[in-house]
Amino acid sequence: MHRFLRAIGFSNLTERKELKELLQNIVRKARDRQYVSREDRTTLGEFSEIFGDDIGITVCGEFDDENEFFFDHYFPYLRSHLISSTEDITVEKQAGNEAYLGVCDDMKMGITLIFYLQNIVPYVKAQGEGRLPIRGTTLSLSALSDGGTILMPLSKDEREKDSIKKKSKDRRTLLKEARAGNEEAIETLTLGDMDLYSQVSRKIQKSDLYTVVDTSFMPYGVECDQYSLIGEIQALRKVENIMTGEGIYILTLLCNEMEIDLCINEKDLYGEPEVGRRFKGNIWLQGCIHGEGLDQ
């Protein structure tokens, strides 16, 4: 049973028999079907069904040369309409199944982002046709969460906001130079991190952690596409799973100057979400790559 099914409104789906029936119905009746033929005479297929505004489930598998479908895996998803990054992306296939992970080095985050690729078939098709790498791709990031908390915002005036933006811009420039081998930039970043650690260590003795840390994004657990996140809510809407009737919050979060859409079951959200407040929780990161021939 997929841990993040509850994020799109299937919190009461606990029996394997019910799950099997749901996935079989998706394969039979899916509105969105995509196929790509491969050199080994098999055909990779994706069947996606919507269960609410931008939320749904995709079933993946392959057809043999006798047109018989073999199930491989499935995943719940949230489709994002944001452009989260314009940096270059690398994609790698997982060893165990027909799932792919994307890797993006975006200076805004300061870490390498690893995400689960949503649009598998268009990517495999482009790969088979020798059209990779595609220039000018963009990335839409979305996240599913199975538990989160609403935090109050930190009080900042306009001067403080401008100062934060300037420091962030300067840090991105230093990171870019450091990756190019600039030793002075590397030293400046190292000293800056030591300075920051010293400041936080002093403040944390008298203040709560979440009054010191505004937003954060860091790996969580042992799976490379899962993260612990604190982000400021920029927009929100509530949708309903048309099959189960469960309410789902879709939050647009700003985290380290990067926008990410996130969905969470209202049962799993502690607190009342509002624009300006912050969301804290653990997430499964997904991404959809846009470019010539890649859009679904």
C-alpha cells in the first residue's frame, strides 16, 4: 500500500483487495493513456485517472508482443502548474522497476534536489528517439505529505525582507562560483556557514527553533526523494476527492525562494492554513519536466 495515497484522499483504503480493484478500474477506464514502444519489442504504458482538481493516480506497466499488460507499479500524484526551476536536469532509471528519478542542482535551494519523475512515457520516448538532452527545459515541483503542522509567520518588515533577498542572491552567486572552482568563494561560503552556525547556536538557547528558522528544506529518512520542509504559504485551495469525498488542501509554498505545490489530507493537517502562515511537514517530492515533446 502506497504511504502517500492518503495525501490525495484515500486514507480509508487499507485492504489489498480494494486497492487491486481500484488499480484495475484505472487501467480499464483511464482518461489519460500514454504508450511508447521500445527496442525489446515491449510497450511501456501509463494509465492516469483524476480523482479531484489536479490529483490522481498513475498505473505503470508494459505490454508484451502479444499485447498482454503486466503491472509494474503505481503512484499518487499532484499536478503543479508552477515553474519551480529552470536549471538543467538529469534523469536516472531506478534499478527495480520502470520508475525514474530526476536530479536538479538549483542554487536557490543550495542542495541537490532529487524528485520522482511524473511524466515517464514522454521522457522514455524522447530518450528512445535520441532527442536528449533537450535544451530549455523547465521543472514543475509538487509534493505529497502524510502529516503537517501550521506555524505562525515570523514578523519581518520590508527592510528585513529586502536584506534577506540580497543575502540569498549573494549566496547563490558564491555557490555558482564555488562550483566553478573559485577558492575564494569556497572560503567565503565556509566562513559564512560557520558564522551562521554560531549565531543560531546562541539564539537557540533563548528562543524556539521555529522563531529562528524561517524556511528550510532538507533530506528526510533514507529515501532520496523525501524531505523535511518548512515553507511559507503563498496560496491555498481546498478540493475534494470525487471518489471518497475526503477534503484535500493544496498549498503553494515558498521555500528558500522556490515555489512548490503541496497536497495534504485535511485529516493530517494540524492547524488552520492561511496565506502568510508556514507549513511544516515531511514530503515526497515529485516533478514534471517541460520541454519540446515532454509535456503531457
